[in-house]
Amino acid sequence: MVIKASSAAEIRTLVDALSADDEVQREAAIARLGIIGARAVDRLTDAYAKAGDRRAHLAILRALEAIGDHRSAPLARQAIAEGGDVGVAATGVLRALLSSPQATAAAAALDALVATILDGRHDRRLRLAALDALQEMPLDVRTRVAEALRNDPASGLRHVAGVVTMVEAEAARAEAVWKDAVDGRLPDTPDDLRDALGTRGASAPLNTLRALIDAVRTREREAREKARHGWLTLRGALHQALALRGSRVALYDLRETLEEQSTRLPVSFLAALHVLGDESCLEPIAAQWAAESDSTPEGARWRYQLVSAFKAIVQREKITKRHAVMKRIAARWPGILT
């Protein structure tokens, strides 16, 4: 695949950002690389080999999961062997490949996940993550894996034999939570829906995600003060799911949240702004930046994250100083421009 010089430079910058200390910068890079897609795979796999930081490895695997390209399979199988969070993230890459249009890649991903489940040398958390990755596979596949877990005492798997039933029940519960939410019946707490979003955000209709954002925002306003942050965090996760899909159907909510929110937002909001924000978001960002008076490291970090999102929008949308919005910002909040 031939990559234009401009695209190559953007991909290189985004891949470098996966090793950054700034969480918003990393999340925004993951979202943007997911949109760029297959063109970024070679650069990501090369970066994985060179990076010694497990945090960078996790970010690279998450980007590869969002892309879902068959070339990521060898790296995912390698990462499985690393175990821990990296191994768990690798199961997400393989999960994405189960529906690959390339039959050989889908079959290899299935084989790797099943082998991980049945390998007693892996820790329980990794094996359960691999098991969870099979939840959308046909019932006969899952049944065979369940039987292997239940009937192989020599490999030390008896202690997880009941996990299939437990995971099946959990999957059914998550599906029920999701369908109820889509029908307008949100759960009592946001955590259940946020968990369900993790496996459905990549394939849910865009208007479904937009409708959920509106419903969650209403619930957030109605909730007691202590519970509002959880709903706000869920709303940010929904925006990030849209960002991974490159959709601006709920950009109005991002902008209005910036205009209305008097406290710092979860990083998922700024990550979405990095990818989706347009000129209409610049003034609310500048106002938030100017309103932050906290001189602590947390306050400084929030202002830095706002500036980072501001710059990303200006550069992506090619907004110059002569633009009307930049002139208004220069008049009211000149500090953010310097």
C-alpha cells in the first residue's frame, strides 16, 4: 500500500503520541489511528517492536484492535505470551479479527484464542479475557470450548469449568442492559452500561450512540450530585466511541458540555474533541482554559489538555489567525494563543 508523504507524517506523529505521558494525547491518537485504518498498521507493528514501555504496548494494541487488520494477528499472538494487561489487550485484537473478511485470519484468531483459553500456563485473567472474546461466536464453538474446560482435569482447568456458564450469564446480562438502554430504559447505575458499551460501541448504529448520549445527559442532570460524575464519565465514553467511528452526530453535545460545565471533564471528552472538534468548539475550549485558576499540577494539566485539543482542531481544520473565530478568541482570551 502506497502512503502519501502527508499521511505518513501524520501517522508517524500519532504513533509517537502513543508513548506520551499525556493521557488525552494518547487517547486522541488511538482514536485517530482507528479512523486512518490499515495505512497505519505497518508503522504500529514496527513501533511495538521498538517500544520497551508496556503502556505504549497497550496503546498500540488498542489502536490495532480499532483497525481490525489481519496483519496485526502475529503481533497479537506475540503479545498474548507477555501476559498481564498486554495479553488481555491482545485478546481484543484477536476478537476484532474473528469477523475478518479473510477466512484464514479469522480462523487463526479463533485458534489463538482457544489455545489461550486451554493453556494452563496463562493466568486466569488472561484466559477469561480470551474466553470473553468468543462471546459473539456461534454457540457450537463456545459449547466445544466449554466442554474442554469442564472435561480436562489433567490440565488444571477444573477451577474455571464453571466460568463459561458465568460468562454466558454475564454476556446475557450485558446484552439485556444494552437493549434496555437503546429502548430508553437506562440502568440504575452507569457502570453496567459502560461495560456493555465496550463490546458494542464499535458496531452500534451511530444514531443509537447519539440517542444514548442524549438519554445519559438527561439522567445525569436528574441524578444526585454524587452520582453525576459516573454518568458524565459514561457520556464521555459514548463520545469516544463515536470518535473511533469518525462521526460528528453528537458534536453539539461536546460543544454544549464545554460551554456549561464548571468542573474539569473526563479525558474522554477531550480525546473526542481532538478527533472530531471543529471551529465551533474553539471558543468554549478557550473559555474553559481562561476559567481554570487552579495553580496545582492538576490545574496545569487540565489547561495543557485544553490547549492540546485547541491546537489539534486548529491544525486539522486549517484555521488561520484571520478567521473570525480566532479574532474573537484573540480579543477575549489571548493567552491561549500564546
